Amino acid sequence: MSKIYERLEKCYECFKSKISFTPEIALILGSGLGGYADEIRIEATLDYSEIEGFPTSTVAGHKGRFVFGYIDDIPVVIMQGRVHYYEGYPMEDVVLPTRLMKLMGAKVLFVTNAAGGVNYSFECGDFMLINDQICMAPSPLIGENADELGVRFPDMSEIYNKQLRNAVKKAARTLDIPLREGVYIQLTGPNYESPSEVRMVRILGADAVGMSTACEAIAARHCGMKVVGISCISNLACGVSSKPLSHAEVQETADRVAPLFKQLITESVRNISKEL
């Protein structure tokens, strides 16, 4: 048994000793969306600190717990707060929650984030359906492969599942919520990008830039989960806007559009469940 899987099993046994729940869909909530988990029909919660060997988030606005419950009658597990590479954790720790939710029984990883708009046509408050990604953080698959989870060289030709993307588009149409579509790029952070770095990622084909998500999506695909993701364009990246960037601005925009984002997530989950 690989060391990665040994550690994962310990976390899983710790979870099972405290809570009996099998989710269908796993959601990771980005900045401004933490309150969404409090609005579902909650069956149980589990603080990250209660799981042996589990990393904890240190970022303001990230509660740091799993919420287990139902959206309508769909069983879900929601992460209120994620762990970021820039917090100093090794990448194995950053994706451990994703892998743990797979062991819990989740078939789908639904990722959300607050991102900087790189595409000149984007505006603050837009929602972008992620159709592909570029990961410029270290791959979470570097090092020993956890053969129990997936193959050494996993295919990444369709990280974001087309059927599930269509389910989100249908939800946006139903709710009459404008939905952009584009490529998300993950840099390490925690500093915001320089104007030259923003020009670089635009040349590479990115539409939005952030400090999470891509590594989680890689880990999810490696262990056989279907992935879908939405970015909230919480600010225009440096060089697109002349305004200095701050986390307060990101949080403010994310909070402002959170009610619409929550509606979009709920309707999307309903549609995604029908595809499983």
C-alpha cells in the first residue's frame, strides 16, 4: 500500500468513526460562498481539526469544516474552506480533501473559486464555466503514485466533463443568469500577478487566473471523479484594470454576487444529479 493511501485511509477511518454519510456530489466552496453550506438541509458537520492528520485552512473567510447534507434529496458533502498551496502545505496535503471525498463515495467534484479576469471582455461579478485549465503550480501527482487511486500517467484530455458542463449551462439558462466560459489558470500565489504575468497567461490562453482549483481537478480526475467548475470573476487582473488589487475587493465582489451564485449552484446540482 502506498504511503499516500495509508494516510488517506487513516483520515477516512477517522471520518467514518464520527459520521455515517455517503455523498453523491462533493462541492468545494470558494471565497464568498461559505455561507451556502449553512443553507442546505444539514445532517452533520465535521471540523477539519477533528480529522487526524488533516490540513486546516488559514485564510480569512474559510471556515474549515465539512458539511454533510442534502440539496433537495441529493446527498452532498461541502467543504467550507479549502487548503491552498501558498499556505505552505505540500501539494499532497492540498489535494488530500479531494481524495478523501472520493473515498466517502462522491462521484463528482464541483469546484468553485474567486478568480481574476484576464479576458478583456470579462467584468467583475461575471460567472465563468471552466472548460479547461492550465496548472502552473506543481502537479499533485509528483512523487510516489497512489496506485489504489489511479494510474501513474492519467489522461487529462477532458478534465471538466462535457455532460456536466452542459448541465450547468442548462441551469444558467433556466435561471436567466449570464454565464461566460473559458480556461482557468492556477498560479501559486499568494501575491497577485504582475501586469507582465497577466499578459503571459493571456498569451497561454487563460481567461481567468487564481490560486486554487486546477490541482484539485487533477487529483479528482486521477482517482476517477467527474469534475465541473465555476469561477466568480471577483476582480479584473492587474493590467486589465489600473486599480491595485486586494483580498478585500475579492471578498466584496464575491459577497455581492453570492445570492446569484448560490442559485446557480443549486440548479446545477439538480441537473448534474440527473446525469449520474
